[in-house]
Amino acid sequence: MLEAMIEIGEILLKDSDIVKESIKKVPIRTRKNEVRYVIKMNFDLKNEVISFDIEEMDDNSVEKYLYFGHQGGANQLQWNLTYDKCNNIVSHVFPTLYEKLEDNELKHLTEKVIKTFFLDQGEDISARYRYVLNVDRFFNFEWNLYEVREEKIRENPKNADKNLLQFVSNEITKFSAKKFEIKTEQIGLFTVCINNQVITETEEYLETVRKSFQSEEKKETTKTKKSTDRILACSVCGSTENCISKIDIVTKFYTTNLSIFAHKMIKKNYDKNLVLCEECHNKFKAASRFMENDLKTKIAGYDAYILPHVIYGENLNAKKIKQMAETIEPISGTGEALNTVAKYRSEIERKLSLLNEENYIFLLNIMFFRKVQASTKIHKLIQDVEPSVFKALSDAFYDSLDVFYKYYPDAVVDNLSKRANLKFIYFMHPIKLKDGGPAQFQNVLSTYENILTQKSLNMEVVFSNISEILTVIWREKEGYNVSFNKTQTNRQNAFDYKVLDSMFYINFLERYGSLKGGAKMSIEMLNLKDDISTYIKEMGYDEQQTSLFLLGVLIGAIGREQSKRQYERQQEGTYKPILNKINFNGMDKYRIMKLSNQIPEKLRHEKILQYYEGIYSAHQYLLDKNKQNWKLNKDENLFYLLSGYGYQTMKRKSEKVSDEREV
């Protein structure tokens, strides 16, 4: 992981510098595709007024106004002058910048701004909140700072200073939006002017920024040498020049404050774990920001970074690296997805061919992570993913859709087509949600790892997941990623569609090669109708799977009659009572045999036995033939049983018998 990031950083810094590569990107459009703006807060010292100006954002705005985002740890005071919110600007930025600047004209102007436009609330208040913009003097708000502060103290004494600042920041933001007749979400950046001059464009400020990317290394180097009295060597290149162990990057996926992660559990021994020289540190920082700006995505709702690892290729640059990372979109289920899997197939072929024409050979490392305040917790790192795997994925999705279009209504399969991406796999895993996010993730991330590295999946786990998903829906359990919205659909419809999803998922896995199919049987001897025979052949069922499938077809036929009758009587409750005969915790062989024995009477009761005698006979023949050497487990039994139910329930309504009943 470290080597891949250093490699990317080296490429980025070839034709650039660490200041430029540390710029943080900001979307120049809102989610509703509205224009976003830069708000300039001008501190006019001559007239002692605060004025505002506005500028439409473009791709160069973040670089023009030097937006670096939050620098350092969560509690570190900020001194840069451009932010996506104004809370730092209206509080501690000017005092912190004053301490940072050398004795120059900007330092004197900064001092005047502090004395003229800010209130000093006293030394007993934290430096972060000590200074606050004097809104009582410079704005005509219908409230004053003293009253708001007293209110915040009454509400929450411990966080009163923090909440006061947040209140002032929100009011300034709303004031700016109202002044320029825009929405608050259209404000992309706030920056600072003094006497109508943009400070981020001054040479004094630029020089301070440049030095800030160098001084920390030298300061830490001196400190380390004095405290440890030993020479440090870079963990990457081996250099002993300007080496540090205090690593400062945007993506903090390591720790430097817990003894258990330090050598011999002594905190000062962190420098034995990771040491970087100034050059490698800059590469690491540049790569970290590039990851955040250009290589960050979501895969099935999980945050992830996609890092290309170049095996061969010359004249690499940031644009090429980003093209490599984009091979995963939009099959990841994020971004501007293409309308169909077929379009995605052609798009990924185009992207890969462009790179192949230029003789680039690369692999992808995919890092699933979760942000916790300023730190990054890695959930799973999937290494050395072949880019061609995404074409194989789209091929498998497309081939499965092609099959399903033959047997199921277009509208139903169109819905599957829209969801045929990696996020579909997420919804084939039962995940208990906690506070709106997945509390369980290793199960599904392990599946992604096996699929992306083209390894076989554990068959028992796959079918166990499906069994649990169907149980969640049938028993109407809440709080799961697969729980359905009861105000939008009923249990029966939710269940039927999830059964079809499960059938599609297994078909996709078999075509992709993650699951092995059964030994195909000779279907001709069963004397079944052409549509069922063809479907069984297409699915590649063996004798035991076919027996269960046919039993499921019979259950689907009985369920349809029951549902029809209850609907006519306007009865409430379970639309298909026959499904209550199924144990969603799994159907072992003896439960299957018991259910099979009950089916003829149910068919007779619904007055449809004559239409399904052939199917029942074929099912019973295969069951009797295989019951002594039954190899499927209870979850597989459940799946293939419900596959038949799903087929009978969701198939195209085309073939009729003489009395117009469907078979």
C-alpha cells in the first residue's frame, strides 16, 4: 500500500510541486447541478466595514484561492484563508496566521484586522474560540453576541463556546446567501480579502504556504535527533536526510498515539515503525490528496479508494492514473451509471483499449475504508485486481440478463438490469444496520474480494445468506439492508421479487465462475412441457435441483390460486398460505419429503391437479431416485425450491391450456 502511494506521488510531482498537489478539490456544481460560488469576505480597514463579493466557481478556483481543507489533526488551529465553511475565518484563523507570518506587511495588516473586526473574549477561553467576529458592530442582525452566548451556556455549558461559533458561522452563511440570492448549498468556498486585495494571491502569503510544507520536516527532524539521539532511515528509500516519524497526510490510516502499536509498546518508538525522508514524505502527501480528490469512490455504499499499481508504462501522469482508476465505474453502482450493462461493456472495452494502445499494464488495489473524525479505518484491502475483471463481471451480468429476458416479463428484467452492478451483491447479504450504517461488513467485503480476484465463493455461505434474506422479508424484520418499506409494497410482492433477485444472483455467480453448477441432467425422459424443459436446461440443473425446482413450480401454482381466491373474497392476511409450509431456516431432506407428500392434496383442493400431474410425477420420480444419496444442504434445498416458485410466479404469461389456465 505504502509503495503504491509513493509510486503515485512520484508521478504527480514530476511536473508539479507539493503545494499544488496538496490542493483539495470541491464540486463546482451542487447535487441538483446548480452553480456554486466563491464568497469573498473583504475587511476594509480604511472605512472599517466588512463587504462581500461573489465569483462563480470553476475547476481552477480551488488552486487560485489555495484551498487545502483542514490541515493537521482534528484539534489543530487553522491559519489558511480559504475554506468550504466560514467558521474558521470568523474565529481563530487571523490570530493563528499572525503567529505564523514573518515580520512583513501582511503581518501588520492581519494585526489590524484582529484589533478592528474581532472581539477578544479573554485568555480563559480556548484559542479556537477566544476570538469571534464582532457581528454586533458590523452586521445588523436581530440578535447580539452576549444574548446568544448566555443562551448557549444555559443549553450546554460545556460546549457553549463551540456552539456560539457555530451559530455565528451559520448566520454569516445565511446572510451571504440572501445577499446574493443563492442557496446556502451553492456556496462552495469562503476566502478573505483585506482592503479589496485577495490575500491568497499575495507573495507574503504564498511564501508562508511554501515554507509550511518544509518547516515541519526540519522541525521534527531536529526534535527527533535530540530526543532519541539516533539516526533515522527512510522506510522507503533508505535515506538518512531530513527523516521524520510524524507523518502528516490527508488519509490517516495509521496511529501514532496508542502504545500497543509502537515498538515494545513505548510511544517514542513509533519512529521504528514508519520513517520517511522529506522527499518520500512529499510523495506520500501528494498521493494522499490525489486519492482523496480523484481516486475516491463508493462501491455498494462503502467508501473506497482505487489505487492503480503500474507494472509497465512510460510518461505517466495524473490523468493516466485517473483513467486507470475509472475502469471500475459505473459497475461499482455509483456516479453517472450507464443505462444498460451492454453499454457499460462497450465503455470499459473502450477505456482499456485506449490504455492498451499506449502499452500500459497495471493492476488495481481497492481499499475499503471508513472515516472516523480525522482518521481512516481500513476495512478491507483487495490487492492486485486485474482491470479486465470488470469486463468479465459485465459479461456475466449481461449473459444472465439475456437468459432472464427469455422467460420473465421485460419490465421485471429491466428492473434487474438497472441494478446489475456491484451494489446488487451487497443486497444479497443480510446486514443488520445500526444508526443508519452497516454494523456488519466483513461478510460482504470478503465476497467482493473473492469476486474481484476471481476466486470461488463458499457455496454454503452464499445459500445461507439467501436463506436469511428471505427470512428477513417473510417475517418482516426491520433494521436490515434488505428490509422492505411497508408503505410502498406488501410482504408478498417484496418476497416474490427478492426470490427472483436470488435466482438472478446465483445464475450470475455461476456464469462468472464464482460458483460451480451441478451435473446437468437429461431432461427429455421427464416428458415436461417445452418452456419448463428449456428453462431447466438453461439453468443447468442436476436431478436433485430439478426435483426441488419442480416442487417449487407446484407451490407457485397453488399459491396463485390461493391468492386469487383471497383477493376475490377481499380477505386480509397471508395471500399464499402454502408458503407457510416452508421453513425459511432451511428445508432438510425430510421436510422436503413431507412437503412433497402434501402437494397432491393441495392441488386437488385448488382443483388444478389435472393440469400439474405431469410435473408432480417428474418431481416425485427424481426425488425417489435421489433420496438415498441426497447431497444438497438445507439452504440449497430452500433456494432451488423457491426458484421453482419464483419461476411459476414471475414468468411470462404466454402459454395456455384448453380452459385458459396457465401451466
